Amino acid sequence: MEKVSNVLRARFVVFQFPKSFKRDSTNEKNLIRFFNKVKGSFTPVVEFRDDSWKEIYEEIIREGIIIGGDPLRQYIPRQRINYFRLHGLTMYRYKYTEEDFEEIYRHLTGDENIVLFNNIYMFEDAILFKQFLNQRGIHIT
């Protein structure tokens, strides 16, 4: 994984877990052990689909792992780096609204905020969100 992330110059690698990956003592130990083995030049981002992991988010963050996901659909804690992947409120065909942009904007509390639109309208939504931020004096690259 280290070689691939270096070739791609990836600062972050996203690990998305299924809803069936529930928090228990075995999964908790395996998760921390896995990330201690793969740590390298990238920062791991985890996306949990099961809410049972919320109880130890702070512990996971202390391990240098970012809790990622969609802040419009699930609880994402405040972190130094926020990593948001937006799939759409009604799945991938969803088109984001000005109200959605307002809500996303409220979650941009980190020193660094990464927002990725992962829906059918991702290109258009990203441009509109960038314009939304520009209107508020936030200029992004």
C-alpha cells in the first residue's frame, strides 16, 4: 500500500467499511493493528457505515486516523482535517441544493477541509459549491 500511495502521491487513502462491520473487541483490535501496520506517507481515512463505532471516534482520531463520510447523513466529529465524501441524500442521483451547501459549510471546521462530491452531478455540484464558498470569501484550489 505504501508503494501505491507514493506512486500516486496520495496524501490520504480511504477505507470504506460495510454496515456489517460492527464494533466489537475483535474488530476494534484488528482495526488499530491494521492501521498501525499500513501507516506510512499517507493518512488513513475511515468511513464507517455502522454507528457502533461512534463511541470510540476520539480514540481512532488519536491514532492519527481521520473519520470520513457524509456529514449530511451521519455524525462526523470535528477534526483538524475533515474529509467529506458526499454521495447524495437519496443516493447518487441526488443534486445538491443551496440549503445543502449551507449545511456542508457549517461542517467545515477543520484547519483543512476536503470535500468530494461522489454523485452523478459531481462536477456541476463541485463547481456550484466552489462558487458558494467564493461568495463567502473562501477561495479554494
